[in-house]
Amino acid sequence: MRSDRKGTKQVMALIVAGLLLCGCAGQETSKTIVLPKETEDAENNAGIDVRDIKEYSFEGSVYSMTWKKESREEICVLRDQGEGLGYQTMNIYQGTESDIAVFEERPVSVSQLAPGGQYVLYETFDNNMIQLILYRVQTGEKLVIHERDGSMDTCCFRWSGDGTRFFVWPDGNYSGQNAVQMYPICRYDALSGEKTEIMMEGTENAWRQAIPNEDGSKVYVREEYPDQEGNVPISSEEWLELYGVENTELKTGAAYADGYEPSLPGRSWVLEMDTAAIREIDGENGDIPNLIRYTDQGVIGRNGEEVWMMAEPLSEFPKERILMTDCEKVCVCGKGDHIFLLDRESGTDTMQIMGIKVQDGEIVGRQVLYKGINGYCSGVEVGADDGELIVQTIGYLENGNSLAQVTVLEY
């Protein structure tokens, strides 16, 4: 963990919070934030000690945010401009922000800000064609990566953990036609544009996931197939979050009612992108339906209230259940040794953060890190150097406008 920023650890701190950065002139609040007691575990050194907490609010809608690459004080924010996208940086210690740079003025269906904030991937429309575009922040370049008409299968994309590479692949169409189909898993280098492609022989009638490891050298690919009643392993809310559009015909079954999502038939592979090697993973070992992150320790995912890990090297070890939780969101760091649970306290609009330390797939420390985040949680991310957690929530002002709230925990 970083220990060079803002002095020594504190058990309790009075922090001025709620500094409104823009659009909310005349509104400034403060409150006392009590940091949790430091954990002492001489044998495992397992405690997650919060050293500082910063909170900021600003008017306007936000798609996503991330810690700025090679910075210790700035976050990058992808702003919703109505029918377009804007980019902005904010210094959370000095309370300053850059102007919003609007780089796309057409309607955007879905977008992803790369970890580190150097690139943006997004989909927009041009002459009845859907375009996947890479925006390079430093140069202002926009590169069309993929183009298709609306009748083709959904295009999925995902960043590697270090934000230098991204993967693009087609999702299945659930139609049941052309049962076996060759489809590409494509890796792009965000700086050079270099493309690496591996063809997969799978089933068209499937929901496909691909999750790269931290540097994009490997990717875990999973297909899951509808059951006999046509149910697929994704809820309508998850579909909206993934693709940015509603799917009114999606069947999800009754399994979501009790918080458990039974696994549907599927197959999993791990792809070595530089050698084009494809290794299929045993069905039972690779049965992790909802993937969270491909960490240094292995793949971590969630099935209802269960959080599972399949340790590296993949396919050589069976998956193991790490913990049980019904929390709203689960976030994992790139090393795989810190897990954060965000949940709303029953009957309130207040969220709390639980920090969990994991070692060799076993929990060695657990601690409530913070209570007091208000609003709907729309995003959470661990910083690139595994030293801070960024929580993004949405609230509303009396005039009905959105109020974006940022909470940063340093540990």
C-alpha cells in the first residue's frame, strides 16, 4: 500500500467534505468523518487501514470515472452531455477541475473509460450504422474500430485492467439458428492500434463474456446457453448496464427472485493472445457465470450470493468459493487480494463499504471501512496502484438535476 501521501495514518480525522466543484454555487457542506480503527494482526498483517477519505459533489450526469494514470491527486471523469460525451479531470485535493472537453456530439449508446483515463471506447450512430470508436485523450484522435448495422449481433468490448488494451467480440443472438458459428475474439493495442485476432468455434445461441487479465496477454472466455424455457443468465438490469439499451424480450426466469442465479449449461476457455493457444476449461471448474475481474491471483466472479475464484494458472485448479454476500456491488483490485462490498443499510438511503483481505483464496481480514455514502451507487473502481477506492453515486437536487457524488478512500 502507498504510505507516502498526506502524512501518517490517523485513527480519526475531521475532513471537510461535499466541496461542490461546479454547477452548484453557494452550496458547500462539511461533516465529520470518523475513520475506522486500525487493524492489528501481527501474523497475517491482514488489516485494511483507511488513511484518508475525500468526498466531492458536482452537478451533472456522469458515465464513469477513474484514477488518472501516473497521478496521485486527479481523477478522470466521462461526462454525459445529453447527446454526446465530454471529458474532464478533477484534482480532489486542491478542489479544482478542468474545462469539459466535448469530443462527441452524436447520441451514444454505451461507453467505457479506460482505467487510467487515457482512452475512451464508445458506440454511436452514423448513417444507420453503429460505430465502435476509440478516443485517444492526449491527442484528440478518434479511430473507428468496428462498424455494423443494427441487425447484426451485439458487439461487446472490455478493457484490460491496466487500460492499455481492449477486447472486442460479438455476443450471440439467442435465435437458435446456425447452431455452430466461428466468431472472433479481437485484442487491440490502444496506443498503436495493433490488432490480434483468435477465431473461436462456439454456439451462436449463447451469451458470451470475455474478461482479459491485467495486461491483456490472456483472456477468459465463457459461453452460457439458454435453458429449455429460453432463460438466459443475465437480468434485464445487467443487460442495460452492459449494452446501454433495454431488451424487453429478454427472459430471465424466476431464479433472480431469491438472490441466486443457477448456472446454465456453458463452456469456458482461456486464450493466450500472443501465441494463439486456446485451452478449454473443465465445465465444473469454469462455472462462474458473472465475471468480475481477471486478477493476478485468478478469475473472480459472482453467482447470486456466492463469490468464487478460479486460481492461476487457470484450468489447473478447481474454483473455490471465497465468500457469501447479498450486497449491491462487489469490486476487486487487480492483484486479487482486496475485495470491497458496497451495500445499502436496511431501510435507509445510506451505503457502507466492507473491505476484505484475501490471501491464497482465503479471507484473512474483514472490516467495515466507511458508512455514510448517500444516493444510488453507479460505479466503483480500485485505483491502478491498489491504494484507493473510488465510489461514484448519483443523487438529485431540488431542481431535479442530477448530483454526481465522488467518495475516495485511501488505504
